[in-house]
Amino acid sequence: MIDPMLTDYRVRQREYLLEISRALTAQLDLNSVLRRILEAATELLASNVGLIVLRLEDGSFAPRATHGLPAQLLPVFAPLWADAPERDYEGSWIVPQLDRKVAAIARAGGLGLQQTVAIPLIVGDRLVGLIYIFRATSGNFTANDRQVLQSFADQAAIAVHNAQLYQQVTNEKQRLDAILEASADGVLILDAALHITVFNRALARMTGYAAGPTIGLLHDQVIVIAAKRAGITLREAEAGGWPLSSNSSLYVEGDLRRRDGTQAPVGITYAALFNRDEQLVNIIANVRDMTHLREADDLKNTFISVISHELKTPVALIKGYAGTLRREDARWDAGTVRDSAAIIEEEADRLTQLIDNLLDASRLQAGALKLNKGDVALDQLAAHVIEKFSVEAQTHPLALEFPPDFPIVPADAARVEQVLSNLINNAIKYSAANTRIRISGRVTPREVIVTVADQGIGIPLEEQARIFERFYRIDDALTRRTQGSGLGLYLARAVVEAHGGRIWVESRPGQGAAFSFALPSE
């Protein structure tokens, strides 16, 4: 005859097991699941100490949850997961020499552990971990105890597996989100109805729209191509039936209208994502900022325009005078030949200077502009440069104003001479005849400053920040008539900054310009 009390206990045990199983399958946080498993397992078996170890990716095992076990004692239990579980002859998972290991653990930790049961957590044929339950009372776990715990462990294994999958998906999503946010390109993800679902930080920077408020808006409310340069827009493509398959992509290049009304050059690539039923799920757009490419293209065009213009004049003069001198039907006197040869030589020097400037600009861009420093007396160097401009000084008086005992500085004399020559040459080109040009120096506690001041046309305030850029020239009638490649000030700034110095201009239109550069005195 079956004991009614035992029957009632088993019924209550099954009901509790069912309730706990439902609770476990409803949770997806791995730590919460493991904690709940241990609480339930120890309660089921009237124990107060429990431990769960889980299998790692490399096949080893490590503890992930404990119950009733002080943290300082956890290393004592290490033998339990030092060896991998094995299968017995019936195919069941067992822990090798479990009783001997637990006895050693009890002695090492001063614990009164009398009974131990190890229940594997199995999903399919894969061992994902083990539950260890310990008792301080004598006697063995009954067959019913093991059966109940194994039934519970089967449900717990599924809960652990689901929680691990959820954690893996969460980790992958966090990794993907981090990649999207760290991307230098703008990333936009649309749903099938073209509503924005993802809008990363780079795209927010390009468009001027904050990422949060854009979520849920339609694509065309945020992404507006004001001036198309290549390809077709998403609206145009959609009107034609795009996309038809997951292999199709779309590219458009043009000027994106930003939130503040300004425009930014971009290139946008759209790709379609379909599900297994070939239904459109998402459209993913990669938005690339084309500003630097556009600037490089503009710079290339400027370079071609400036250099072709600068080459044309000296080459034409050299060819013209050379052709004139070699005419067989003419006899030239010595003075004419000498003057013609002088012009040819002057224009050849101009070509040489242009080539040298281009080479220096190329070295600078490649980071190969090197300095050969020595002790330089800037006042003497300035006097030497003025001597080179003796012909020009007949129409533009050059005044040298340096205080006595001007300090010697560590510098590359040839490069600093190049800076002074460029500044004086510019002052002569952009000043009216018979106006004075002053080259002066002054000393501060940490720097020496050299200034080249003219009484020329001056520089508008809005242009002053750009005059040190490559190939940049102020667009006015005088500069269009004056030869120049737009490299002199660019190279001057590069040389000064390579010395650890700085260069700047002070000017007002019609009142001349004063270019100054400062070099460290030590």
C-alpha cells in the first residue's frame, strides 16, 4: 500500500518543479537563470549549498553561480571542474572520482559535506554544464531525489541554453551597434516602408540632425540630394521598381542638404535586404562624405589651371626670343642678343623656381621636407636677401630695420632665406611702384620675429585665413595680371612651422600688408 503522505509529497514536488520550470523558461538573463536554478535545486533537495559550472568555448569548465558558498572558499572546489566530465558505459555523463574529490574538498575547507550529487545540464547531446548539490547530513540522495533533480536539470539546461543564446545575440548586437557608431561613414537603415530605423553618429554629423529624433521619419524627410552629380536618387529608383532582388544596389552622388540649409558633398550606396520569402525587410545605406575627395578634385583642377598658366608665359617668351635670335634673314647686334639672352635666362630661372616650389610642395605632402639647422643671424640673412633684390629695389625701396645685437637662432638658413624671398617678392608684386617695403625684426623672451611690411593693395579679412593654402590666390584684377603659382606662402608656412614657429598676416584692403613669422630663440 502506497503511503498517502509520500504521494502527497511527490505531487507537491512535481507541482513545484513545473512552477520553477515555467519561471526559468520565462527568463533570458543568464545570471538570473543560474541563480534561480540553484535556489530551486537546493530547495528541492533540502540543501543549503550548491554550485553550477558551465562549459566554455574552449571545452573547459568554470564556475558561474554559487549558493550558500562563501566566495573565499570557491578555489577549494576547483578540482570539481579541473577535469572534464566523462561518459560511462551507458552513455551518461559522470564526474571522475567525484566522492574522492568532495572528501578532499571537505577536508581542505573544513566543511561538513556528507552527500553530493552532480547532475549534468544537457541540450540534445551536448553537455552545457553541471549542477552540484551538497548536503551536510548523512545518507544518500534517493532515486526519487535524483529523478526529480534530473527532470529539473533538463528544463534548466534548456533555460541556460536559451539564456546563452540571448546573451550571444545581445553581445553581437552591442558589437554591431559599436561598429556602426564608430564608423567614419554614415549608416542609415530603413524598413520596407522607408522609415528610418538606424541613424549613426557619423550621419548625424554630416546632416546636422540628431540621431534620436530621426528614428521613425521617412527617408526623404532627412536625406535630400539638392544637386545630383551621378546616379539616381532612391525616390527615382523606387519609382522604377527598385529593388527587385537582394543583389541589387543603388548609388547616387551629389550635394546633401543639411538641416541648417547648407550642403555637403556625399556619395550614397543603397543595398536591399530580403527575407527567405523574397520580401523586402530593410534598405541599408552607406553615406560617404565626399568633401575631401571634392577638395582634392578641385585642387587638381586648380593645379592644372595655375601651372598651365604659369608655364605658358615663360615658355612662350623663351620660344619667342630663341626663335627670333635664330632667324637666318636677320643680323642682330650684340646688345640685342645680350638683352634677348638675359630675358631667356630670366624666364628659365622662373621655370626653375616654379619646379623647385612644386618639388618642395610634393616633399612637404610626403612628409619629407627636412631641415639642416645651424646658427643663423637673421639680420645678416635679411641683408643678404635684399641684395638679391637690388634690381627690384630701384622701383621699390627696401628698408632694413633690425635692432643691434639681434640674437642668433637655430634654423635652416637656406629655408629661412626662401621664406624671406617669398615674402619680399610678394610685397614687390602687390605694391605700387616707388612705395617702400620694410623688413624689420624684434625680440621677445622666447621668439624672434621678422616682419615684411608693404604699402600695397592689402588683403581682405575674409581671405586672410586662406592665403597660406596650396595654390590659393586672391581673385581680383591685380592678382589675375600678376604671375604666381599660389605656392609661395604655403611653402613659407610649412618651413616656419617645421622650425616650431608660426606665421601670420595683418592687413587692411588698400592699406598694405605686414607678414610676420616667429622662430624659437632656443
